[in-house]
Amino acid sequence: MKKSLALIFTVGMFMLIGCGGSGGSGGGKVSGETYSTELMKILVPKGWKSYPYYKPGETDPLPHTVGIHKGAKTTFDQMSTPGIVIKYNKDLRSATIPNKTWYEEAEDIKPFKLGNYEWAGFTAVSFSNPVALLWTTNAVEVFDVTIFLKMYGKEIALEDSDVQAILASISIP
């Protein structure tokens, strides 16, 4: 009986993921607002908050980096909510492609196409927190993305519809 229930659960989860569902994000169309700079445009889904990045001591935001966090409401929530940091690089030479040796438990992600780009990357553990590190491989410009998958008991997954929508929306204006 337990094996049958486990099999039914596994098949159900496979069908949910395969049909575009996700743990907590739900399937279907993801709506939200667009975050734009002169270098990139990105969807910020409802329930997520965008945070521009700044150089220390400067008041103008960096046009090439943005953080987007699920469930965040204040600036301090960036440290306690799962999120995505997206960085635009004008070419591969200016990109910092992460090295698996910098992390614990690094495992390759099968390359995939989403939106305008082909993506490569790996999952790993960084400072006891699971992360996914991705970068584009099919364009002159390179986007590198760090996804903080779990923070203080709150989780997102690469397969979540809102995470997929964010990645698919990344573009150059």
C-alpha cells in the first residue's frame, strides 16, 4: 500500500511539474510589472519586489544588476527571502561565470532554452544555502543569474512558473 501511494504521489508530482505547475507558484500566466534600465528589462511578478544595486557611496543605481525577491516588502527582506540576482554583461570577457569549485555540492543543470536565451549552469550550496547559478550561452551579451533557492524556510525552485517567467522575460530594451 505504501509503495502504491508513493508511486501515485511521484506520478502526480511529475505530471504537475510537466504541465507547468510548481510548488507554491501555481501554473498559468504570470503577471506583474516590468523592471527596466537602459541595459535590461525583466518581469517582476506579483508578490515579488525588485531591488536595484548600488556602488558603495553612490546614489545612482547600477544599470546592469537587479535583485528580485519573492515575498519581500522592505529592503531588509532581501536577506531573508528567496530571490534572483540578474547581472548584464556586455560580453563574455566582462562576465564572471561561476566556477563549481567555489561551491559545495555543485551539480550541473542540463542546458535549456527559455525566452531569448540558451542557459547553462549548476546548483550548489553557498554558505549553507542552496543556490542555482545560470548564464546565457547563445548571445554576445551575457546574463548571469544567481537564484537563492531557500532562505529562512522560504523556498523557490527553478521549475516554478514565476521563476521561469522571470528568466523568460530577460531582454535588452
